[in-house]
Amino acid sequence: MYKSAGSGGQTGEYAGMLLAMLLTLFVLAAPQPASAQPESMAALPEVIDARVTTTPQRARLILDLSGPTEFAIASLDKPGRVAIDVKVAGIKFAVPADVAGSGVVASYTIEMAEAGRARTLLVLTEPAQVQQAYVLDAVADQPARLVVDLILATSEEFAARVASDLAAAMANQGVAPETVSTDPGTHLPVPATRPLVVIDPGHGGIDNGASAPNGVKEKEIVLAFALQLQDVLVASGRFDVALTREDDSFLRLEERVALARENKADLFISVHADSFQQREIRGASVYTRDEKATDVLDKVLAENENKTDIIAGFAVPEMTPAVVDILVDLMRRQMRRQSFLAAQSIIRQLEPSVTLRRFPVRQADFFVLQAPDVPSILVELGFLSNGNDIANLQKSDWRDRVVDALARGIAGYFDGIEEPMVAERANSN
């Protein structure tokens, strides 16, 4: 177990006493009169499942809830822990699942700290801090959830957070202030130079894309989704955002790629909602480019997308073969690596939010992912050949949940550019 900065002598003992006091007093709201307890308890949700996953760089806690609720988080010392309290009536299981993986979190417990309050304690192997924490409302077949993500921190950063949480609790007479859900796309301060994200709503104009049995067209769904995602990203203040199309217009595939390249985009995201002959296939996924598709379905989807121009009456012009150059090869490899990191970050945020396909990070030879100098991914929101996906794609609350997850994933990808430096600082302490 790690040692945090400044944890020795009388000062350390005094801090330990205060931290013990904090652990005892750490509550989400002031106590209510006994007569009010039954009514308030009846209105509270329950914890129906809990799980923690961890790697050497990050960890995630997910609490499945029977309804949304309030929560508070505090960092605790000796040993290093993160405490997460939620307002609930009870816990519907006896023993939570073991930590999946190994890394930042060694173990965890969850129990009722008192009536109306459950506490989860994450025992850390090294200093860590909360990157984001938010509550998801129930939607479709997904329950309400509390999601808490941890990333590495330095010993100094962890000690500062412990002191800050203690001061906040003591200033409120032992009542820890409620933690506010992290807004999508606002994980770090606004940078001086904002990265440019180009969102590509698939199809458009004479190309409808896939169609659902009820007549809903892919081109309409993905355009509405892209416009909403643009609004969320712009509102965060962290990104410049452009769309390849903002209305029902047709663009050839190479035009979409050219727009991203000409504007030196930092990330290109093509949005689709395809269909397949096997109606049971459903769920979201994210693709990066690879000439070797993951499976037969991926090959079919890629071929269908790449033939879009021909179907629409336009032929993709022959590309003049470029001179094979080692620098270009290195650039392509770097872009593929960055694309994979972006896909992983987005899937990490989609996972607690919506149903995913098995092996949700996938590879296929989509034409729109060919840019050699722009990290590019293709997001499949779901399948218009599956009844459950069709219903979800037309629900505003489902779209809100997915848009927010995508925005968090995009922010997480750009945050990740700094994470190796944070990890290096942490490991040097």
C-alpha cells in the first residue's frame, strides 16, 4: 500500500483522527426526525448490483440502482481510499462481485452505513482521483446507474484532495456537500487551443441509408444525433465542432474525408445506424479502419457503406497510388493507434449507458476511415433491423444518454493525451 505525502508525526496523527471523524460523520444530508424516516425511506431507491473494474491506469465503479438518487464522494487517508455514499433504502445483494482486473483498486466493500445511506469504500493501491462521476436515469433495458471513474494522481494531489474533502465536511458540521454529476465533455479546464472534432452524419440526400420497417430512415436519425452531439460538445467550451452535413444533403465519401483533412481535424467521427439480415443482432459499436474486417457482418457493412456512391449514382474516382514512403507508413500507424484509443474511450463511456455488441471495438475497411493524418472512427448506434434498437433510436431519453456518453468518451480521449504524464509523475513518487 502506498504512503501519501505528509503522513508522519503529530500532524499525521491529528489528521488521522479528523479523518476517522469524517468517516463517521460523512453523510449526504442532515438527519431527519424519526417520524419522517419511514416516508423518506419509502421514496428512496435500492442498490441492485455493484461492480468494480480496474487497470493499472484507471478504475470504474458502477452501482445499478432501482432509480436515480444523490451521492457524495470523499477521499480518505491511512490507508488510501475513496468513499462513495448514496441515498438508498437498502442493498439487494449480500456480497458484491470481486474486483475485475488488477491495478488502481485492490478491493472494495459496500454496506449500509446507516438508514437511508449506503457506503462503498474503494481501497487504493496508489494515489488516485475521481475523473468523473455521474448518475444515469433508467432507459430501455438499462437500469439507473451511478458511475464513478478514477484515474492516477500524484501523492500530493491525493493529499490535497483528502484535505479539501475534510475541510468541506467540517465546514458543514460533518455534512459532506452533495457531489454534482460531471457534465459531458468537461473533465479538464478549457484549453487555450480547442481541438476540432468533425462529426459525419452518414448518408443524406438521395442516399437514405438503412430503413426501419416503420419507415424511419438512417440519414434522419444520424443527422439529428450529430446535431445534438455538436450542441453538447460546443456547450462544454472544450471543442470546436464541425459537421460534414447539417441538412439533408448528399456528400460523396471522399468529400467527407477531405473535409476532415483540409480542416486538420483532431478527430473524425462518422455516425451510422445500419441494418442486417439477422434481426437479433443489436447494440452499439465503434469501428476503426482495418483491411481485415472483424467478422462477416463487418465486411458486409463496410462493403455496403463503400458502395454508397455507386448506389446513389456517383462513382468513387480511382485513387492514384501514392509512393510508399516510410514517413507516411509511420503516420498511418500513429493514426490507427490514436483511432483505437478514441474508440476505446468512447466504448468505455457507452458501456454503462447502452447495450453494446459483443466485442464492441471492431475493425472494418470503411472508406470514411481512410484519412492517413486524422484519427477516425465510425460509431454504429444500433441496427434498424432490430426492434429494440429501432425503439431506442427514436426515444429522446435514450438519445440524450448516448450523446452524453459519446461526449464523455471524446473528452476522455483528449484527456488521455495527458494521462501518461500524470502516471509517470505518480510512479516517480
